[in-house]
Amino acid sequence: MTRWKANSSVLKRLLRLAHSLVRVMHRWGRTQQNTIDTKSCDAPAPLSETHLQVIDSFRQGDVVTIDGLPVMGPHAVWFRRTTHGAVLLTQTCDAVRPEKPTVALAPIVRLEGSTAGEARDGKLLRYIHVRSADPEAFADLSVIATIDKALFAALPRTAGIDQTDDDAVREFGRAVGRRFGRFPFQMKWCRGYGRWKS
């Protein structure tokens, strides 16, 4: 068998395998659509006049009482329990705009000891200190959920940050921004830095 024929044979096998894989994925996708436990809707319900008045008071860092935050799983939506509430991550300028229908929330967790100290000092990007809620209260950014503003407006809400303290407001906003705006170092640099640091 010549080299060309051998390559051609391998290519044909790979194409058959790819077609089989596409068919399996297509079938799997169709069955998954039927098993996802969600209500399909293209757009949120319009906001009422009452909602619009409440929305005007939204502030980044507000803490709400809510049972859980939705997380999309492979077969269903599950809920992350929010025993200590959830905090508003959306910037105030976007939260108060009626044309933006949703806000982002993160669950609040309580941290103690050295973990709390490192999180307070900004060394752990996963956690943001929510000062006014509790000295040990931190937003856990490992779970961020999008919530309809009408639902958010109906939840019991308190200030997680003292809005009269400009430094605290800026610090919270910067901490949220750092989670998404940090420079993505390549893993080889991170490993090298870890060896150098120790």
C-alpha cells in the first residue's frame, strides 16, 4: 500500500468518526433540551411604576434576603443556598436604569481567621468584603447569578456598604472590577512565580 493510500484510508476513518460524533452530539442535544428544568421566555416582564420607583434606590453593594441563586447545570438548574443573603454586584449606574432588565448577585459567605484577613486585604479575588453587612461577611464571586429586576425590587434589602463613605463605595467597585479585569498571566509564569515566592 502506498503512502497516499494509507493516508487516504486514515482520513476516511477520521471522517466517519467525526460524522458519528456529530450525530451523537445532535441526538444528545435534542434530549438535553427536554430535560433542562427551566421556563422558556424571551424577555422579562415589563416593570411596573412601583418597580421603577424602587429601582431608583438600587446601589451596588446592597444586600438582599433570598433563599438561593440559580446555577445552570447540565440537566437542570440548581440553587446555591444563600443563608447570609446575596449582594448586588451590578454597578449603580446600570442597576438604576429601567431599560436594563437584570442585575447580578453573588452569595454572601462568612469567613474567619487567616482566610478572612487575606480576603479583607484583597489577596483573594474570589471574595469581596461587605463591610456594613457584618465584619465577617464576604461576597463569594465563585457564583454570580443574573436576576430579574422585578424580583430584586421585591426582596428585603439593606445597605451592604455605607453609601456616604466614598472610599468604601470605590473600594467595593474596584474589587468587583478586579475579578474581571485582572491581567491573565500564563500558567508557566504563575508556576515560576510560586517557586520563586517560596
